[in-house]
Amino acid sequence: MGFKYQALLNIFLVLFVSAKADLFQNASYVNDGELTSGCNLFSGQWVYDPSSNPIYDSSSCPFLDSFDCLKLGRPDKQYLKYSWKPASCNLPRFDGADFLRRWKGKKIMFVGDSISLDQWISLACMLHAANPNAKTTYVRQNPISYVMFEDYGVTIFLYTSHYLVDIVQEPRGRVLKLDLITQQGNAWKGMDMLIFNTWHWWTFTGKVQEWDFVQDGSTITKDMDRLVAFYKGLTTWARWVDQNVDPSKTKVFFKGFLQITMCKGQEWGSKSSCQGEQQPINGSRYPMGRPKAAKVVDKVLSTLRKPVYLLDVTTLSQLRKDAHPSIYTPDHSGVDCTHWCLPGLPETWNQLLYAALI
């Protein structure tokens, strides 16, 4: 009896470990930038569930100071009723209390632009909803903001960096240094988890562009092909990771959402922008395919010696043409098809982040 019981237990353990391995075979900890066989959490479709509700109530989150579409007048709530369903496995349910326990005493940092801001606020609100009476400290500054859950010693930082590489003020003007990460890199050290994101600002021109010159090695020019510049800058970031990250102490993620052309409704067969959209794109493929910048990310990640997990949320985010703020912005001065309503899509990003950690 004891032998049979032990044999059955061993079989169960083997099957459990095997299933767990299959679930996360898509992790880019293998450093190839591509998803291998097994379950791919990032391939699936959005499913409508009229009974579902957001993980948190926007009116109850003390950190929600941006992208609150309901507060800013969005009348429909259908965009809150969609759940991401991978094609061949189940996405683990987010457990905020478990997240806080697992990361007790740890420091987590999001590094990037306002898309990282979206995800940072979302995670802070998700964790607050799990323990609404927890004592917290909330600081909003530039470039570093943070929320500390004091009962757990968990601190979630946001480091605002639009390019990840440096912009240096010189006599000639502001120079984007494609091969340089200095002071900001010091702020990233000592974290237990790093979640990076960039691309949005690499495409900007004119008055909103934050630099006057771009430097590649010893060559300084007024401009260059933006995809080439992105590749060179991201290669510098990859070198920083290889030189400064100890994988036994720090987990590194790169969030792969890169599409910023959602104002172009023709991409999904519409003559309008994201304004007024109330449903995702059907199916699992975006009509325009994978952005060129995402392929740059794949290429750079394939060169890394240190493990980096690609949160490959590009396609699943592209499908959510309904989840943008559109006209529901603080000044109602335009149509925002770049950011995401909170609550909304960013909770799925954090659910996928959680799935990679458990």
C-alpha cells in the first residue's frame, strides 16, 4: 500500500512539474527572443464575459492619477468585460496577497515611458485592492516615483526613461548618446526585479523630440533612421544588463508592446481612429502583423548572455482598439490612442507578469 501510494505520488509530482515547465516554455529566459514549443501565454484571443469586473475599483485606488477613463467621462464599460484567453492553457488568476508575500522585503522597478507608467499604476492598484487597509507610502517625482507597501516591505518604483540611453546637454545642444548609460543605470542597480520598456519616444520628431543631435560612437548627426537608432540604443541597454545584472538576485523583464499607430483605423479596416471603439479585434492576429520595432527587440534579446523574460504583449495589446482613452483625457484636447484606460488592458500585462513569477 505504501509503495503504491509513493509511486502514485511520484507520478503526480512528475506530471505537475512537467505541466509547469510547459506553461512557461515561452519564457525568454532561454535568451532566444522566440517562443518555443509548449503553451504560449501570449497567443490567444479576447473573450467577452458580461459577469467579469475589474480587479480594482478606480474610485478606491489612491494611486490612480492618470488614465482614469471612467472618471474622465467614458460612458461605456464594455471594454472592462474582456479577458485574455491563451489558446492552449489557462492564464493563472492574479493573487495580490500572494504577490506581496512572495516579494516581501523586495524592490521592483518599472523603467520606461508613459506606457510603463500605465503598468506601474495598474500593479499598485491591483496590490492595494488585495489589502486595502495596508499602510502605504506614495511618492510621485521625476524621474523616480514609488509606492511602498510598508506592512510587507515591498516597494514598486517607476523610473521615467524615454530612451533607456542617455541624453546629454552639450554646448551644441541635447545629444542622444546611443552607446551610453550612466547615471540612470546606477538607479536601476540593487533592484530585485526590473521591467523595461521603450520605443514610443524613438519615433517623435519636431517640438516633442527631446534631443537635437544623435551620437553613434564618434559620429554626431542631426538625425538617423529611427529603427537603426533604436537597435543601437537597445544594444547598449543589453550590454548594460549583461555587465550589471546578477540573475541570482535580479529578475529582468522587457515588455514588448511597441505599437503606437493605433490612431490609424485603416489598420483594422475602419475609417476612424480608436475613438468610439467598443470591441477588440476578433481573432488572434493583428491585420498589420508584427511591428518592425518588435523584431528589433527579438534580435537584441537573442544576443543577451543574461536571462531576460520577454513579456510579449505586443499582439494582444494591438487587438484592443477599444481600450484606449481616446477623447477621455484630462484636457479633452485630442484623441489618445497610445495609452490605455485604467482599469483596463494593463491589468492583463500584470497578470502575465505574475504568471511568470509563480
